[in-house]
Amino acid sequence: MKSTIVRRAGLASAALTLTLGLAACSGSDDSDEPAASEPTTSEESSGADDMGDSDMDMMGAFGPGCSAIPSDGAGSLEGMAEEPVATAASSNPLLTTLVSAVTEAGLVDTLNSEESLTVFAPTDDAFEKIPQDQLDALLADTDQLTTVLTHHVVAGELGPDEIAGEHETLAGDTITVEGSDEDFTVGDASVICGNVPTANAKVYVVDSVLMP
């Protein structure tokens, strides 16, 4: 009888020890889970933020001529992005002669109403390279002026990774863009500020007028 009591006491003690051991293991696992998961969540969030910043940087305008664009207001990069291309150009101090020529040719509404364009926009200095008598004659001839201006326009919004190559213009002929990264030429003209966004176009400011 005494032997039976001792054996039952031993079994009860072993069962209690096993129960306490399992509870201790269970408590240890629960406390470790938050610590293990928190760094993973933080790292994933940081990685997503870094990728977003990188994508935004790749979409920006580039080139030495961009420094002449106002930092704020209607003629700034942000301001131009909110307006269709002809209206956006009218606020840019680099493009006053181009805007006058577009207005003279009656192309403002045409350019503003198109859904997607790429425009190679000559600066005021680019027009000054043309002898004054020739420039006056060009501005006075609406048909020729329209041909020259539409020679600077391509259908579709072309980013820096798409701009190199041969493209058909709205004048019905072609232009060839050469280069890569942030260094592009169009015939004898160089892109001095590229990938400028407007509401319906990408603008590449060039330092010479492109003649058909």
C-alpha cells in the first residue's frame, strides 16, 4: 500500500514538472516573435521609400540649360507640367521667340489640343543664329513657318530612354536624335534641357532651330 502511494506521488511530480516546462517554452516563443518581425517590417518600408525616390529622380528634367528655368511660378518645371505645351512655353523665358512664331503660324490650339507630343523647342538664342533678313522672311511666310515649326514636333511623349533614333515629325518628314543618358543631339542642335513635362507633351529645349 505504501509503495503504491509513493509511485503515485512520483508520477504526479513528473507531470507537474512537464507542464511547467511546456509553459515556459510557450512563453519564450511568444516573447521572441515581435522582436523578430519588427526589423523585417522596417527594412521593407525603407526599401520601398528608396525605390520611390529613385523613380522620381529618373523622371526629372536634365541638362545645363535647365538652370535658366524659373524655380517657381508658371514658367517653372512644376508650373509647366500643369499646362498644355503651347501655353506652358509661353511662360518660359527661354522660349519667347518660339511662342511668337507658334502664335503667328496659328498653331497654339493645335499643339494644346493634341493628347501626346514630343516638342524640340529652340531657345531665343537659337533663333538669333538665323540672319535677321531670313528670320523676318520666315515669320512672314505662314506656310513655310508652319512647316519649320511642325518639323520640331513628334507624336507621343518620348522619355530619355526612347528619344534616340529616327522619328517622323508632324511636318511629314523625319528627324534623327543621337546620344544617350543626358547627352543628346538633333542634327546640329544640342539638347540643353531635356525631359521637361507639360500637361500633354515632353519638351526638349535645343540650342539651334531645326530646318526641314
